Amino acid sequence: MKVCIVGVSGKLGKYMVQHSLDRGYEVVGVCRDRSVGKLDAFKGRIAVIPGATNDREVIKNAISGCDGVLTVLVPWGAHHYSSGTAQAVLDYARPGARLVFSCGWHITRDGLDVYPSTFKRDETVARWLGRLTRLVDIDDQVEACRRVFASDTLWTVVRGSDLEEGESEGLPVWSRHVGDPILESNLTRRVDYALFMVEALKNDELIHEAPAIVGCRAPSALAHAAAAGAQADP
Ligand SMILES: NC(=O)c1ccc[n+]([C@@H]2O[C@H](COP(=O)([O-])OP(=O)(O)OC[C@H]3O[C@@H](n4cnc5c(N)ncnc54)[C@H](OP(=O)(O)O)[C@@H]3O)[C@@H](O)[C@H]2O)c1
């Protein structure tokens, strides 16, 4: 399997490289020119194409012939970086390729997510600060996901909870809607977020889904598993 990781030099991207190499995949990565050095640990094991991830020619070249594309959608800048990145991937991926995108819980696919009030407050502040400083454009990440949801490609949008560093705990669990009790702990190890992204490439049940994930050892996930076990074995 040949995979392209778009936004490969970030924390999530590097974890995805390791998971992909562990599976014997051929890896091509795209990152900004100035960030290529962050990938020195993988020198000789992956191909790196330097460039902005919303540069359509860069993406066309990088994802040509790839069976899967893992895209880190980030709301940076005020120049449609996120939607430009998503659109280029949607336009140039080969038909039948699996496309997996990352974003946060704040993205909603069907409007049925129920958010804690603190979550909505923090999002409003981030939006407002982003507009003021022009450093962050959350609405553009929303637009990027809207375009993915409308696409007939084989997409999955993985919605991450709050993240923490640490050893892997295993594949995160997921639910369709924020507000579902299993997600209540709102915490996932970043290495496991990357694991979920890479595993999604081969999980057809996740095609056209926008799973909201949480760590499999998070208290809410464990409580859900215990309740399911008690029901199965009264
Ligand atoms: N952080 C969280 O708590 C959190 C929570 C839920 C979901 N997520 C999602 O997880 C994914 C990864 O997020 P992360 O926070 O863990 O970050 P990350 O993996 O470190 O990735 C950040 C990415 O943004 C790029 N970037 C940084 N500044 C940029 C700029 N000014 N212009 C263009 N690109 C820039 C980085 O590229 P360089 O290497 O070139 O700097 C890198 O590819 C995202 O999709 C995010 O929405 C994050």
C-alpha cells in the first residue's frame, strides 16, 4: 500500500508515519519547506515533497498513485489553507483511494452533536481571536469538512477529542455524535489518534463516517465497555 501523509511534519503526521512504516506501507509526505528537517528521523525511509499543502500542483504530484491519503486539516492562516488542502486532495486522489482527514470535535456533520457549554465558549473565543489576529480560521476548517462531506470519494473524517502525549493505549473508540456518553472523558493519546487514522485506511465501515473518537482507556470508554459487558453477561 502506498500512502501520502499531507501535513506530515506535525506531531500527528509523524505518528502516522511510524504507524504506516510499521505496517510496511510506502510513505510519501508533504510539508512546508522549512519543516522538512523535522522528519530527519525518517530519512531514507520516506519520500518528502516540500511545499504548502494547499498548493494544488504539490498535492497532485504527491498523491499520484497513492492508495490512501491521510490529511491533517489545520485552521492556520487566513488564506483558505484548510479548504484549499482538502479540495486539492479531493480533486487529485485516484478514484477508489481511501481518504482520511483529521479535525476536531467542533466539526459537525449532521448538526446532531451536543457540546458541553465550555466547549462552545472556547470555540467562540478561538474564532474571535482567530479573526482578530488572522492567524487561525476555524470557519475555513469547517468549509474544508463541508466539501469532504459533499464529496463522493471514499472519505472518512476523524474528529479528535482533546489530545495528550504518552504511550499508546490502543485503538480509540468512537461514536457518531459528541454528547454520546462513551465520549464524555474527551481525551485521546495523540499516538492513538494517529493509529485510528491509519487503521481507517483499511476499515470500510468508516467510509462516509465522521467518527468522534476518545481513548479506549478513558474513563467514559471503560464505563461504556463495562456496561456493555454487564448487559451481555447478566
Ligand atoms: N491539538 C489538539 O488538542 C487537537 C484536538 C482535536 C483535534 N485536533 C486535530 O488534530 C490534528 C493535528 O493537530 P495538532 O494540534 O496535533 O497539530 P500537529 O499535529 O502538530 O500539526 C500541526 C500542523 O499544522 C502545520 N502548521 C503549523 N503552523 C502552520 C502555519 N502557520 N501554516 C500552515 N501550516 C501550519 C504544521 O506544519 P509544520 O510542521 O510545517 O509547522 C503541521 O502540519 C488537526 O487536524 C487538529 O484539528 C487537534
